[in-house]
Amino acid sequence: KNQVEQSPQSLIILEGKNCTLQCNYTVSPFSNLRWYKQDTGRGPVSLTIMTFSENTKSNGRYTATLDADTKQSSLHITASQLSDSASYICVVSDRGSTLGRLYFGRGTQLTVWP
Amino acid sequence: EADIYQTPRYLVIGTGKKITLECSQTMGHDKMYWYQQDPGMELHLIHYSYGVNSTEKGDLSSESTVSRIRTEHFPLTLESARPSHTSQYLCASRADRVQETQYFGPGTRLLVL
């Protein structure tokens, strides 16, 4: 079983609307959680990073939240644009790893329609 | 934009051929990684390196091999490609500091016929 689960698997919204993507994890001990954006045919690009003590982080129209007690995170996208169409991947790092090993979710495929 | 490059971006080859996927970064990062990603699935770590002359196998068993002769270069080789190797291969690197972000290359899409 994957230690990082994301929902929904896919999402279609209209341009200008808001949306929220969910991430649940079981990785322990927890170090940090990142949200990555992966455009089709490209490598993932980091959007936000949150450590145990942080419960919210913004990057432009992207706002990530973290509840370390319930091991849940969300990514909220405000006023969506066509360029937001991509896969959004939740990535969790464990504290015990000097490798910096990451645990990846399968991503939420977001499609923004005009 | 991260300074990490992969070539080729797309590759279609026949079964049994030897291939090398190139990855290079100009950020001076010691740690480098290779991931395999199938459509709709999570990334799986297949190889990693702490630095020059250091290579280790990742979580997902792979018939590929890697080498790290120079800091900036981390090529992946398949001696005899098979259709089961068809996938997207992503290279990444990061600085050797706590909480550092992994930067990903654009990926190589491999199709083995």
C-alpha cells in the first residue's frame, strides 16, 4: 500500500474556479511535505514545502495546508487558469533518511477548461 | 527553472538494443536520482548516488545500471532493452543540505518495440 494517497484521481474545473486537492500520508517519522506540479511530458516542479511546524504555505495562487496530527495536506488553487492543467503530486520525506528519500503520491490530474 | 538536462527526450528502439539515457546538472549537486514513472502511477526510485563513484539501487528493482564518474553526469544504461522497460525515466538532483528540494529533469519517454 502506498504511503501517500491522493484524491481525487482526476478533476475537471472551469477556468476561474477554485479547487482543492487532498493528500493523506502514513510516512513516519515525518520530515516535510511538498506539492509538485508536473506538466504533461515534463518533470515535476516544486510548488511548496512544509515542515512539521508549518500548517500553511502560499505560492501565488497556490496555498498548501498541513495537519501533522491527522497526517493530511491539501492544495488549494485559486482563480484557476488554463496553464494550471497538470498533475499535482504530493511528496513526503521521512526524517530518518540521510538519502532524502521521497514518498510519492500518484497525483491528481487537473484539467482546466475555458 | 532547474539546470538539469536529460537526453534524449523521446526514444523508440527495438528489443535487445543497448541504450544509455543521459542526465546532467550544472548546479554542483552531490545527490542524484533516477526514477521510473508509468502513466497515472507514482514515481519509483530505481537508482541513486551520493556523489562521485557512489551508486546504489533504489526501491524498485531495475535491470538498468548507472555510473557516476563526474559530479554533473549520471547516465543510466540498459544493456538489452525489452518491452517491459517502456516507461518514462526521470532524473533528479539535490544539494546535500537538510530539507533541500529535489530538482527534476524533463524526463525521457522510452518505447521498446
